[in-house]
Amino acid sequence: MALVVQKFGGTSVGDTDRIQRVAERVIRARQAGNDVVVVVSAMAGETNRLVKLAYALHEQPIGREYDVLLASGEQVAVALLALAIQKRGVAARSFLGHQLEIITDATHGRARIESINAPILRAALEAGEVAVVAGFQGIDPKGNITTLGRGGSDTTAVAMAAAINADVCEIYTDVDGIYTSDPNVVSSAQKIARISYEEMLELASLGAKVLQTRSVEFAMKYQVPVHVRSSFDDSEGSWVVPEEAGMEKVIVRAVTADKNEARISVLGVSDKPGMAAQVFGKLAEAEIIVDMIIQNASKKAQRTDLTFTVPKENAVQAQRLMEEMAGELGAAEVRADTRIAKISAVGVGMRSHSGVAATMFETLSASGINIQMISTSEIKISVIIDDAYAELAVRKLHTVFGLDAP
Amino acid sequence: MALVVQKFGGTSVGDTDRIQRVAERVIRARQAGNDVVVVVSAMAGETNRLVKLAYALHEQPIGREYDVLLASGEQVAVALLALAIQKRGVAARSFLGHQLEIITDATHGRARIESINAPILRAALEAGEVAVVAGFQGIDPKGNITTLGRGGSDTTAVAMAAAINADVCEIYTDVDGIYTSDPNVVSSAQKIARISYEEMLELASLGAKVLQTRSVEFAMKYQVPVHVRSSFDDSEGSWVVPEEAGMEKVIVRAVTADKNEARISVLGVSDKPGMAAQVFGKLAEAEIIVDMIIQNASKKAQRTDLTFTVPKENAVQAQRLMEEMAGELGAAEVRADTRIAKISAVGVGMRSHSGVAATMFETLSASGINIQMISTSEIKISVIIDDAYAELAVRKLHTVFGLDAP
């Protein structure tokens, strides 16, 4: 007998057949003696349909009304799933964001959960009901509907688990867990049995779509054990948990490639105080997120080269902004390169093992791969390389860090 | 400068083009200096799509979750209409049932509005916003979503108008007003300029689909002037208003035919106390609504014939129930006839004019039409006849009561 939160994404509830399968899985957990909270996303395709309608009426729909619109998708899904569960003789009750008082800040489209009225949820469970909760949505303190951004239902699920102190938050998805690398690129990629929050956070930030970054932050903050598993079978997936003894023995947990960034270089900038603040202030104003930054002091004439990466979709805009500032900055030239890849190695073991960076650089060098930029954190090393070598680099690093063996 | 509530049905917001046309109409009213509250239904087809999904998962979905499901349709519509209004530079804000605290009783699927938080609505208007309100939905005192039944958005609109003491509640529809008879049957049918609440209530009860019965009750209770008009043009429609001096000069306001009832006759019932209570108790238990009732005392052997009408879709069930009770009742026979029509004449002028019934019976008799049942109220006479003569009867009565002329 445990307290279980299960989250199903849009694909898992994509049509009435799939909704029935989800209902059966929920009921199996219930009949095994567990109290069950289910969090669901909108049926696959539904959100796109709504988005299309909104853009047919307004070129910039994002805001209060867009959230009202999108939240309807989860509303449909919870009602249908509750009906499918009831049809099988098991009590179920749907909850929308406002009904559970899922209070968020007022940032429409990417709101953050601030609090939940857990007693309402507990009362449903105590009454023997399966609580079917709409993911992705909340309300701001004034009662306006808000949404949590792409993957927000993961965060809803983890927040529910945290609020009621659940034993586990199960994230059902179309992959069966978290892998040491992308199995489409690295055929020897292994499913990771247990991974720490810190490592998962780095992987999520690096573009692993299996969990929304905020959901991992939430899980870490409230120490919620998360089980990422397949919605198609009952096999064990990957557990995201607090760091455990022995985790550090594995130096590198995963190797990833991310081709969604572009590199902007501003060459020959006058090296005077406030220059960086000026550049990155401008980019922040334009809401462009900067990832890696390198400044190479050039000895002659107090000039420096400033290089940074931005999401590929912002590359043209970032380049234009830099060109506009070139005069002010005294810059000689602005270059943009979209054919780059960020290769990263992640693992809490790096804290206690030296030489990881050296191994990484040597391995790439031995394959004739040039490193353009480097960035490190306590448990991550990332390098920017020519994107043509991305797959080669990932495979070589996967092997050298001992991840090929089960 | 007035305070106007406008209601648009599902057809009026059936696609993004139509939503834009509604937005333009709303803005015209706003720019003419009015404060505007718009009430909308779900986009045409949307409710059917949701109903189909629900029935694919549960054979009897009606209840709490079904209301959660259906209410999503209006949520989509208000968000889209608010976006379309905002796109044209006019401030707009959508409101769902729970946001306006539209409190209803807890009868899912046909809830009744009990109260509304009018100050919230007024605050939006004072802020210069068009308030775009989801029709058809509310919440019960516990916060569960409820729906108001078919045509419920009319009631939402009238309730809004009552709550903020609006100058008019405009109901936009695909007909351009209320007619003296069905123009498809009576080519000389005239648009009614002004009709009293009482008359409209009778017409709505007789199956006129242009306004939900409850919305008329609400309008009457709070004396809300209702203007039923075309969503396709700006022509004057029909006003539903408190009874005015001179209204009684028109003896009959409208003549209608309703073919949706069936007649059940239970013949040779023992005429003892409690018999009627037994019969109609049984029908009420089965939630079958009985309209007309006639009991013909038969002199011999203290036997009586009991005849009543029920909605056609309940005819088989009602007949079966009566057959089951036949022994108890000492009834000789149960007959059902689905080929009947109810012909009605409605008008507040009947109160002050005698001879209306006589004129009606004579007119039918002159056309060789046999009257099977008669029922009267203060402002209505209804007769049951063979449905083959329905159109003939309506045309003859329309002429004899002077309704053919403009």
C-alpha cells in the first residue's frame, strides 16, 4: 500500500483506446492497494489544433487568453479518463487547476507553481477516489488561468507528489527510461537504472525531452523519487533519486549531443569595463537566452574576441543585434555559425575524479575533432565542435567513459 | 451609452471567420459607446465531438465528469473570441463559470443558476474591457463544474443582464426573430415585433427553439428586455418584454404545431381513489414528463379511461409501464398513438376576450379535423389532433385569428 502519482503524456491519452489502456493501468495500481493520483496532458494533437485556431485570430496570441484556450485540452483529457475509470467500477474524480488551487505566478505560458491545496487532494483519496488531475495548468493569485510551458504536466505530477508526500511519481512516456546516450546514435546506449537529481537536471537542460527541467528542480527540492517508465509495458524504467552512496563510482553517467545552438563571435571588441554588460544586456532585452560565453583577451591594442552561443532559432536576430552594436563596441566583425554541436559528459562522479576533462579532450583530439569552446560545471563538461562530428564524438566518448557495457 | 449583453450561439462562432465577424459586431457596439458583455456557446460541432468521445468511453456518461468535458467547449470559444477582439485593438477578458462565481444547484446536465458575482463583471466593464463570458456553465456550491442543459447559454446571457441590470439582452441567432407561426409551414407567418414574457414562455414550452424556457423565466423574473435578432444582419428582431398596454388587443399572438408528443390511453381503469397518483407516480419515477392529462369518467361499472401525452421518445417505455400496471389498475387495455400533433394558440389577449376556444374548435371542425384532447391555460389553448392535419390546422387558425396580415 503506497501513495502513487502517475503521469501520462498526450500520446498516452491520444485516443479513446489509449485512454482505456491508461484507465486499466491506473486501476491495476489502485487494486494493488495503492492510493493513486493521475496527472494527464491534453490528447495528442489537441494542443496543436487549439494553437492553430489561436494563430488564425491573432499573430501574437500568447498571454492570458491563450492559457485559457490551451488549458481546455487537459480539461477534456481528465474528464474522459475519469469516465473511463468510472466505467470500470472504480471511483474517480477529475480536478482542474483552479479546483486544486494550484497557485502559480502570473507569467502566462511558463508559470511556476507556488502552492497546492493538498487537503483537497487528500480528501479525494481518503474517500477512495482516484484523483485525476489536469496537468500543465494552474491559476495565478487573481484566479486567472495559467499554463506551465512545454512539458508542464511533468511538473504538475511532481508537485502533486511533493504536496501529498507520495512514495513515487511515475512518469509514463513513449521511451522506457533515461539512457546513457541517444540510442538512435549510440547503439550500445544503456538504460540508466538510477540517476541523481543533479545529473538529471543537467541532462534536462541539455535537451533531454523526457522530463521538463522544472519538474526535476521540483523533485530535487522536495526529494520526490521519480520513476520514468514506458506507457506500453510494465518493465522497470529509470529512477531519478537523491544522490546515493556508490553513484560517484560511475564517473560519467551520460554523454549527449545538442545541435540546437548557434555560435556568435564578435571580433576585435575594445576591451573596456562594461562591454560584456552592454552586449548581454542587449540580448537579455530581446529575451535571447545565452548559454556558453568565452572571452579571449587579445594582447595587441587592448582588443578582445567575444564568443557565445544562443538557441539556433535566435541566431539571425542575435547576429543582427551585434552588428547594430558593432560601432559602439568598436568591433571589427561579427560572425555566426549554426553548424555547431554541443557535446556534453555528465556525472556526479566527476566531483571526486580528476582527469575527466583531459580524457574527453584527448579522445576528441585522437579523432581529429577540433574543440571550439569549453564550458564546465561541477558535474558536467561541454564542448562545442563542428556538427559534422557530433555522432562520432558521442560514440567515442560513450566508449571511453565505459558506458557501452550494461 | 447603454449596458448591453450580447449572446452568440454555436453556429455564430462555428469557425475562425465567424468568430471574427462576431468580434466586429461586438466592437461596433463597444465603439457606439456601450459597455458590452458577450456570452458565447461552444463552436458548432465541438459539443458533438466531445459527446462522441464520452460515449466511446462510458454508456451513461452524464454527471460530474460529463459537465467538466462539455464546459471545455465554451472555454475554447471565449478565449478565441477574446483574442479576436484584442487583435482589433479593443480590450477584452474572458470569464469562465468559476471565475464569475456563477453558482448553480448541483444538478449536473441541467443545473439552475442561483447567483452570480456581479461586481467581478462590473469591474471588467469599468476597466474598459469587453467581458467575454462562457455560456452554459457554472459551478455548484462545492466548486464542481455544472452545465445548464440545451440552450443554457441563453440563460447565462439573461442572468448576466439581470445581474448587472443591463439595458438589453440581445440573443443573436440564425433566425431573425420570433414568428406568428413556423414560416416553413405558414408562408404568411409574420415576425412579431414585441411579445410578452408570458407568451414567450408558452411558446418556448411548446418547443420554439429560439430561447431556452428557463432563460425566459429568468428574464420575466428580473424584467430583462430580450431582443432576439439575426446574427447575419442588423435588422430589428423581436423584443421579449413585460406585458404592455395594448398587447391584449391582439387576441392570439402565435399558432404552433408540436409533433414531439405521443398519446397513451389506459382504458377501463377501476375508478378508485389513488389511481391517478399511482399511474403518474410511476411515470415520474421513470423521469417521464407528462404534458396533457384527461380522465373520462365512464358511467358503467365505475370504470374510467385515462389518457395522457408524453414525449414521443418515451412512448414505448410509458406504454410498457402502463401494461405492467394494468393488472393492479384493473385496466382492460393500453393504447399508444405516436401519430398525433399538439396545435396551440397563445396570446395574453385571451384573458380579456371570450370565445377564442369556440373559434378554434369551430375552425378545426369546419376543416373536418377531429379533436382528441384539449388543454387550456390562461393565455393558451392546445388541442391534440391526428398529425396528418397539423399543417392544415395551423394555417386555418393562423388565418382565422388574423395573423396573416403584417
